[in-house]
Amino acid sequence: MKKIVIFLALFVLVYIGGSYYLGLKHSQRYDEIFTQKLPKDIVVKNSHKNGIFKTKNISDVVFSKEYLANILGLNSSDIKEDLRVEISTTIIHPFFSLVSGTKGEGFIKILSYKDIADKFLKDKQIVEYSFEVKGKNNQKVHLQTTQIEYKDEMGEIKFSPIVADIEYISGGISKVNSKQESFKLNFKENDLEFELDDIIYNTVFDEPLKFDYGNLYNLVNSSSEFGFKDFILKLEDKKNGELKLRFSNYNDKSRVNVKNSIVDIKSISSANKLIIDVDNEKIQLNNIKSNISLNNFNKDFYDKLFKELQNNTLANLNEEDLQDFIKLFIEKNPSINLENLSFKYDDKYDFELNFKTGVKKFDLSNPMEGLKNIYLDGKTIFSKDIIDLFLANDTETKEMLVNSQIIKESGDNYEVSFKYDKNQMDVIINDKIGINQFLSTQF
């Protein structure tokens, strides 16, 4: 009996001592996460309340006005004050969590911008989250933003919570799945209404993405999906009339590949319908599809573009800097390939467009010679009735387009092919007439 009591006592001591030790190690790791690779414009102060089975970590984080301006592409004078937030995390760490995994929860509160926080945020809370850690290399985080709902004489804002599940492997993000029920704006003064419903955004990274405070817009190898059920826009102008847009059941699946500073992006998208209503004159397009590829895109150009945008210096580039900027864009021979853009008009009439365009070894020092290295080759085919959408009952213009072979009859459809001729430096329509030649006969 005595041996059993001693064993139980030792077990309790190991269990309690081990649990407390785990809490200290978690606090140490917490400090490492919040201090590694921080830019000088972000200051973090951590404090810990260590318990036997759980530890509370509190971080006071200050993002300087300069950092906010850099991220948002503004001048620091446009930013009212530093952004200060509190991150509170409670980690549950019994000794058995070495086997079962560590769990925890927390929230983020905004401590500055009190006028905005009091108006829009309940208890000044931005996000609440929970997480589970199994070993060093497997972490899952579930987070949910605060619902924002505000109304006054100027208008109304409704921002339902964003719910996200994030997976970490080896200290980097491997997967993000997020959704939001709705986002609504109503500005009475400008007669503007905007609504986006049932939004999803999911991304899987080929390799764990390490968070970089200095570069939040990095392009990496990944697959993404974005979609929504309804996009609704209403704009009423007393002088120019009323505009209504509705875009329904949109879905886009895209793929980003980065290799040796060359970026290829492929996007396949579809939508159920697009309704354009101008002063009660409606156009409805159904079964909309597109398949587009951007190839040989220069990542250095992308990085420089966002750097200039963040520093708010893009508009101040001199002629030499602008030439270097353009050179970055064209030096990898970028191209766009629209394999298919199609829709049905009024559920009966079809439209389809395909084209390839890009540049090869464009020489900025000799632009006229460089124009010979541009290429464009494409074709569109559409139901004859669609042209009435643009020309109404203008039979004279329709006959002129047919007779000049700008559009070519093909059964129940019209057909237009177009190709850039580097010798004529003109786009040739239907292998018959150049755009420049056509325009010269009209004016």
C-alpha cells in the first residue's frame, strides 16, 4: 500500500510539475513567435500569467503610422494615429497534452482609434479564435471576426463575421478556408447600395507560407478558389439616371506557379447570370464562362509595383524610372491567352471570344521595331441577333459592317477573326481589311 501511495504521489508531482513546465515552454515559444523578423515599425510587449494547467499570454502590439501607410499605400500624414491592439491567448497544457496536443483560445481587441472602435465593434473586439497544436509541425486555427452593424442618418453598414480555418505545417500556412455570409453597404447621400452574399475564399499553398510583415502581397505557388452567390450594386444619380447590377453564382478557380522569377497564372471562372439595368432597360447574360492564362509574368515587376504603391511613389516616377518599370514588365515576354469567354444573351443567343496576345523581345530603344514583336491572334463568333443589342434598328450600319467584311456571316452567326500584322503594323480583320484602313474610309 505504501508503494502505491508513493507512486501516486510521484505521479501527481510529475503531472503537476510537467504541466507547469510545459506552460513555461509555451510562453517561451510564444515570445519567439511574436519577436522573430519584426520590422522596426511594429513593437510588441508580452506578459504571461503562468498556471499549472493553463497560461494566459497578453501581447500589446503597436503598428506605427508609417507601417500602416506603407501597407495601405498612403502618406503617414493621412493616418490619424498608431494602431494599437491587444492579443490575449489562453493556452491549456496538462501534461498529457504532450500526447493529445495543446489547445487554446483567445481574442484580439483594438485599443487605439477609440471613436471607431466604440462605434463599430462590440467590446472593441476584432477577432476571436481557438487553436490546436499537435507536435511542432501541425497546428490548426479557427477564427471568427466580430459582426459589424452600424446605422445612422448617412447610411448603413452590415458586415457579418468572416469565419476561417487555417492549417500550419512547419511554421507556415499550408491551407486557408474562409467564408462570410454577407457584406452590405448603403450610403443614402450618394444613393449607393452594395451587397455581396455567401462569399468563399480557399487557398492551398504548395509549400508552407511563412508570414512576412514586410511583404503581405507575395506571389507563391498555390491553388485558390473564390466565389459568391450574389453581387448587387445600385447607383442612382439624378442627372445620369439609375444603374443596377446583379452578378450571381460566381466561381473562380485559379492556379499560381512561380519559377525563377517567372509567374504563370491560370483562371477558370463561371457565373450563372449578369443583369445590367440602366433606367429599367435590361440586358441579361446567362451561363457566363471564361478560361484565361497569364504566362511569363515577371515577378520582379509585380514586387516593384506593390513597393511603389505602398510607398505612394508610383505617380512620381520620372521618365527613366518609368522606362525601367516598363522594361521589367516586358523582359520575360509576357502573354495573355483567353481560351474562352462565352455567354448566352437572353438564353437564346450565343457569344464566344478567344485570343492570344503578348510580346517577344520588345526593344524599348527602338519602339517602331519593337512593335513588330507584338502578336495578337483571335476570333469571336456570335448570334446575329446580338448585334441588335448594340445597333438597335440601325440597318445601315449593320449592312456597312457586313459589306466591308468587318463582320462575316456564318450561318445563323456573325464571325470576326483578327490578327496583328507586324509588317503593316495593323490589326487585320477577317484576313481582308485593317482597322486603320477601315477607319480612314469612315472619317
